[in-house]
Amino acid sequence: MKVCFPVEKADGMGSLVYGHFGSAPIFMVVETSTGSVSAISNSDQHHAHGACNPLKALNNEKVDAVVVGGIGVGALTKLNQLGIKVFQAKGRTIEENMKLLQSNTLPGFTAQHCCSGHSHIGGCSH
């Protein structure tokens, strides 16, 4: 399973989960079967709110799940339509969230949890 984490800085499993999917500078992808971690630059980082293109942002990398602190309803809907599960981060780091995901204790993201816009500092304004 490939799990994607939006982050500000690529620090492997110690990377801090970013507050908003679409405006994260980097996506870290963890391959659960091998434990490998790779970084993808967000090629759709500076989109207008509501116009996030998750496949473009991920450079067309196929992932099975996304763990994020915040996400807009448009991106959530697009990811779900692609069969990608979206979970709400509860830990600060990728490592903490992977443990929670593996123990089935991360909640799934729903539209009621979604962000209403981008703030001027790149995070989520919720």
C-alpha cells in the first residue's frame, strides 16, 4: 500500500504533516510493504482554492491513501473518486500517523472536516 503525506520539508519518517493537502510543498510516499519513503514535489502548489488537481499535484504517482491535517472538499472528492482513501492526521509526524493508520485508529476525512480556504501563510484556514 502506498500512503501519501503532505509535508513542508522532506525529513523521512520524521517529516511533520502539513496542514493542507493542496498547498503542501512536498508529498512523502510511504510504501508499507517495503518501508521505503520517497519525496514528490507538489507541481500544483499554487492553485486557486477549489481548483486543486490531486493527480497533477502528485505528478501522477499512484497512491492508495492520503493522510493529511486539512483538505478542501474538491480535492477530497477527486481523491475519493479515484479510489484513494483520505485520513485525518492525528500525529505530528509521518511515523506517528503510520502507527495510527496501521492500528486502524485514524479517522477518515469527510466533507464536514474540510477546509474552507487557503490562508496567506500556506496552511489551512479552518
